[in-house]
Amino acid sequence: RMVAIARALMANPKLLILDEPSLGLQPSIVSEVFDRLSELKKDVAILVTEQNVKESLRSVDRGYVLENGVVVLEGAAADLAKDPHVEASYLGL
């Protein structure tokens, strides 16, 4: 995963699309990957699909929650992280 992201960045993209960037990574590296994505978003637009909701909302500006392919919630990442539906359904709180 990390090599694939690095290869994509070598092309200096305007948009970086990542599908489950944390998939298959050891847990100690997942936070590091999302920290780097937070830094990268200053220079490139990033579209991420990710099941690790807690890490992704920490690293993005906006979020969209899909259920069965339909957008059911959207908004600023900070607002979504505090939303009771998101907390109960996706953050396990």
C-alpha cells in the first residue's frame, strides 16, 4: 500500500484516489499513513474510501457516509465525528 501511494505521488497528481489505504497494514503504521495524508492534502486533492472511520475523519476535511451505496450523511469531518449516528454506527461509541 505504501509503495503504491508513493508511486502515485511521483506523477505529481492533482487528485489522489485511495481505496482503503489502511487495508493490510499493521496497526502501528495506520496512524502514520493518515498523518502523511493530512500533510499531503495541502498540495493535492485526496479522495479516500476507508472503513477505518476514526482515523479517516481525523485526517480529512469533509466526509460522506454511505449506506448501501447511498449518501446518508455528509459534512465537515469534525461535525461527523461528533454526530450521534456516526458515533453509534461507525465509531463504536
